[in-house]
Amino acid sequence: MKYFRLWLLGISICLLPLLSGCYSLTGASISGKTINVRTLENRALNVAPTLSTTLTDKLRNRILSQTGLAAVNAENADYDLKGTITGYAVSLTGVQTVGNGVPQATQNRLTITVEVDFKNRLDEKASFKQSFSRFYDFNAQQQLQAIEAAAIEDIGNQIADDIFNKAFVNW
């Protein structure tokens, strides 16, 4: 019985490298080796100076840390991801009536939208073009500049997760 367990362990260790090329522990299905993550172009009407760089870095880091893919700047990468920031807007989401019946804003929402064009050169059926949008609510008494960095951080993480899941997890 002892030798059987050692034999089973040895076989498992030998098979592990074969399986790791196709799957990761995140549930992602990865069969390629390279990805080209292009800098997101900012075409939103309102422009935050660091938004493009921040979102691109979050997306690139999320993909590279979870897949083992190598980042390349080449047209022939196994995967190619490009995108455009199409929306960056603050809207009113909460109103309250004060003492004399006058409405007053209580909550605002920052919404960021990114349109992504993902090419999977190993499986064209897995390619997609889709918009991803997330928001961050904040007190209307706060200025956007006071919460902007935290909001972009939070929204950026959510959008990076959404794009990663669509591209590699196939949920």
C-alpha cells in the first residue's frame, strides 16, 4: 500500500505540468502563452488625467497575475485586448426634501464605462466586443476631487475583474 501511494504521488507530480498549461487555480481557461494589453484610450467627455493609465495597469496586472501569460507588444499575440474609456460621469442618485420643501442632493454616483475589444487568436468564438460599466456612490456634500482616487481604485478593480472573467473564466 505504501508503494502504491508513492507511485500515485509520482504520477500526480508528472501530470501536474501538463495540466497547468491549460488551467489556473482561478478557474480561468488559458491555452495561450502571450497577451498584448494595449493602453486604454480615453474618449470620455470628462477626462481624469490618470484614468487611462490606472485602468490599463489594473487590467494588465489582473490578467498577468492570474494567468501566467507573458505581456508582449506584438500584433501576433495569442490574445489581444484593446479598449476605450467611453464614459466618466457624475450623476445625482439621492435627493431629500429639507425643512422648507426644497429638494437637496444627498448622494452622487461616479460611473465609468469601458468598451473592450478582446481577440482570442486561438479560439475566435471566444473573442468579444463589449462595454463594461461600474459605479461608485458618494455623499453629495463631498467634492469629486476628494473621493476621485478612491473611486477610480474601486471601479478599476471591479472593471478589471469583469473583463478578466469575460475573457478567461467564461462565466
